[in-house]
Amino acid sequence: MTNVINIFKNRSKFSKSIFYKTKQLLEKHGYVVSNSYDKNAVLNLVIGGDGTFLKAVHDTNFTSIPFIGINTGHLGFYQEVEVNEIEDFILAFKNGQYQMQELTILQSTVNKRKIESLNEVVVKSNKNQIVRLKVFIDGNFVENFSGDGLIIATPHGSTAYNLSCGGSILHQSLKGYSLTPIAPIYSNLNNAIISPIVLPEDASIDIVVSKRDNYHTVFIFDGKEYSTKDYKINIKVSKNTIKKLILDKNHYWSNIKNKLI
């Protein structure tokens, strides 16, 4: 087995200093830190916050190499290792004292292009206007939605934008996903569902944007805006997953308690 480790970091001075500390400790324990992305590495180590973690996942095209993060950001919900625990983490990894968890990915199809997301897909206006959407689940018409937009979130993405909009928290071990309205306008004309919907992993969502809102509606995948002339999107759980190391099975609940409450 290779002993090469890929490291991703943001541009902050603090992350840079932690990078050099981590590199020194990894080399002390017999690992090699790659100078560029090595597709045969044993681990992807991300130094930064949740944004850095998401960027690393996208930059590696949702690689099958497992990830773990060292938190130098603000919230760091994906980042399990604190800066004072780096050598403890290396020893645990070296001795196989961890669990491997597979994180759900969403696959969207827009204009025949497939786009994957780790956190969420958002449908909303880029001009701060109301959007009118038709929503279908498994081919069944569910609602005419009017409001600021919709969030389709994975379990691990459920604690991000989804939670801020009143969405449900889904444990990251779950395989389903959620559909959450953003500021819905409820009336007899719209017949919109005003509460989040939790969907099973085999469910598929189709969203059709009204013609009057085509010019200002965008699809946003993990924070990256995507505009298209095709205003239909299909969203479902991808067959692919992201592997993430878990050192402490209680880390999820510690995150909830310490970072969200």
C-alpha cells in the first residue's frame, strides 16, 4: 500500500503554518506528502474549513480516495481533527483506529449534463425575485411553488444553508436527502408545501421553472452558480459516494452540540 498523502489547504497564514507542522509530523511517521495531486495516494487531508473541504472534493472530481480534515476555519463541520490533535490523528490513522463512512452525493441532470454536489443544490433567483416552480417527485406532480427558492440537501449538507432556512437535520449516515422551501408564499393558487420533505435514496425530483422566471433563475451546486437555457433539472442520489474517515463515532453529536447550539 502506498504511503503518499495529498494535502489541500486554503490561503490563510494559519493554514499554511499548520500545513508545515502536519507535513513534518507525517514525514516523522513514515508518510510522504505529495507535491501535487497523486491519484494513488492513501488519503486526502484537507486543512481549512468546510469551504476548503468542498473545494477539495470538487477539485479531485469526487475521488474514491478517503478524506479527513484539520479544522483551521470558523465552523469546520466536515473537519474532525483540531490543530492540537494532529499527531494523535496520524497515530490513529497509522494504526487503523478509524471507521470509514460513505457520504451521499447528489447527481443533477441539466440539459443532458450531469453535475454532482456534496452539500446541496439550490434553485433560486439571481435578482432577488420570486421564482415559480413545478415540483415532481418520482414523476408525480407535487406542488406549484412560489417563493425565494428550493434547497435539495444531502444529510451532511443539511446542517448548512438548509438548516438556516428551517430545514431538518439529517444524520450523515442516512442515505436519503431533503427538499426545503426558502420563504414559500402559501396560497390557494400555489398549493405549496411549506415544510421540509425528507426523501428516500431512490426518490427522484424534477423541477421545472416557469417561463416568466427563466431569465433570472439559476441552479447553484455547492455554492457555484450555473445558468442555462434549459430550465428543467432532475435531482437524485448518485451511485458515487465520498469516503470520509471517522475517528470518533460521537464526533457528529459533538459537532451539533458545540457548533450549532
